[in-house]
Amino acid sequence: MKRKISMVVALLVVGVFLSYGQKDDKKVSVKFSGFVKVDYMFDSRQTVNAREGHFLLFPASEKIINGKDINDQANFNILAVQTRLRAKFSGPDFFGMETSGMVEGAFFGHTNSDINGFRLRHAFIKLSNDAVNIFLGQYWHPMFVTAVYPGTYSFSTGVPFQPFARNPQLRVETKGKVKFIGVMFSERDFASRGPIGTTSKYVRDAGIPQVHAQLQFGDKRKFLGGFGVNMKTLRPVLGKKNMTNMAYIGYFRTKLGKVTWKGEATYGENMSDLLSIGAIGEMANGDFTASKTTSFWTEFSGDISESTEWGLFAGYTENGGFKDAVTGSMYGLGATIANSYRLSPRVGWKSGNMKIGVEGEYTSALYGSLGADYKTIETAGVDNVANVRVSVSAIYNF
């Protein structure tokens, strides 16, 4: 008898859902867009980068052979790999929630050997009502704040001072002047570094997703600010303990007359998956410890006229060393860089769907080594290395 009642209830529920769906006569619509972007780049020095120098991180360290620094060598390249295709869609409601989403890819490839290859950037479904937005799929890491990020022409977008990653996730955002953002996510293209290379396996093997909580307040027109906290758990080696890394972010955006001022500060452990300097290191007992990174950036931008724009970006990042003594190998990005900074002015001309921008970047890095305490980064007797990049970008939106 109980079984029959359960079946009747289930059929009634299915019937209600089906009848609800039949009332929605919205059709699926798809809108295509994107841009073609060509970059002409000159570097005064060899650099640490991705995709044949397109994605600049910082200048390469000195490499002395026969008394000469062979990395003190200029480089020039032309690439159109940032060209992008995007499809936005919307359709029938899902149980009273509006549905939409986006699929976006670029010709950036997954690795240097795959350059020009088409790769997935974003792929998400968005459910929305008057109170909340829910994102399901691959989207920006929550520490890349889409309302406050550098407007550089360079695709590096302020890296390594600005956290940069896209992750598969479940994101919930409330609406209103004070907005809560909660995210549960994993890793894919932007993954942690460890003993077997750069892979999402360390996070997957921890058995715990990354989580993030953020409060955002205000609006883009006057003042917008926010702060958040991020927790990442990973297991670098099977059979060893999980390690948990924390990160924190604070940011703002405001108008000073006709000038837009943005700023952001981050502090975190093992930040290499966000293309920030950072690492993990092996301790004497076989477990791992993380390095600590502090970063700041600020930017001023505005319009000189209807057809001319300008911007000035400045960033600084510092390696705070490891939490515990490292007696084994280190795995990360710029693990022994003590600090790095960048100053980057730009000017652009726009008309119709096209823009041409000229940008300069002066990036300095101070390389060191693990100190006598096996925690701090020592730089005694070491000089900074610097790179000057001059780039011209042509962008056509469609």
C-alpha cells in the first residue's frame, strides 16, 4: 500500500512539473559576438611567459655563461591568438527562474605547443530571479573580480599582481546594494603545481572542493568595494596529509571626476594556480608547507576625448617566505622571487568597432634563494632584473 501511495505522489509531482513547463512559451535565442585582436610586442629582455611571450609574467632571471647574461636579449613577436568567439543564449524558465548562459573560446591554446588551438574559456548556465543569480559551469575564479580588474591592453591583465584563473564551479550571488557571493569550485586549466607537474589532481585527491565567500557593496557608477576569503585544500602526495591554503582579497572602484580609480590587495598561501608568485615546499617529514604572497595594484583611467582613452597601471608583489622550513623540493611559480613591480601607461584611439592601443610595461623582479632558516628568501648581493615591453594592439569587436 505504501508503495502504491509513493508512486501516485511521484506521478503527481511529475505532472505538476510538466504542466508548469508547458506554460512557458519562451524560445531559445543565441547571440554570437567576439573580437579579432592582433598584438605587436617588443621586449628588451627574455621573460617568463606563456604562448611565445604573449602572456607576460615577469623578466627572466640572470643566466651567466662565460661571464655574460644570455637572458639580456631582446625579443619581438606578432600574434593574433587572443582572438575570441562567444555565444550567449537564453531560453525558457527553469521552475520560475530565468535561464541564460555563455560559451566562449579563444585561439590561445592549452600549452605553447598547442598555440593557435581553440580552447574553452567560459561555459556556464545562469539561473536568475529577483533575489539571486546562480552560475553552473566554468567561469572566473572569485578572486578575479569582474567589476574591478585592470583595463590593460596586454592579455596578462595585471598578472602576477592581479589573481587570474577560470574554474569549474557552482556560484551563488545575491542581488542588491550589498551582495553576497559564495562559490564552490575545482581546478582545470589553471591548476596547482606539485611533484607531478601542474595538475588539478592535488585538489581532486584532497576530496574537498575549494570554497570562497565574498561581500560586495555599492555600484560601478559611484563606488564599489568588497572583500573575500578563499580556502583551498590539496593533497600533493597520496598517503600524506591534506594541506589547506588560505587567501584574502579587498578591492574598490570609484570615480574621481572623469577619472576611474581602481585598487586591490591580496594576501594568500600557495597562489601559483592564480598566476601569482607562490609555491609549496617539502618538509623533513615528507609533508608540505606553503609560501605567503602579498600583492597590491592600482589603476587610473579615463577619456581624453570621445575617441581617445588613457590608463596608468601600477602593481607590486612580495614573497613572504614559507610558513615552515623547506628541506626538499619546491614547486610553484617564481618560488624564489623576493618581489616584483610593474608600471604600465597606455593610450588608445577608438572609432566604430575598432580600437588601436599603445602600451608600455616596465617590470622588475628581484630573484633570491632560500635562506639559512629554509623559510625566507635571501637577496643579499643580488640585483633586480627588468624588462621593458612596448606593444601595439589592434582590436575589432563584432
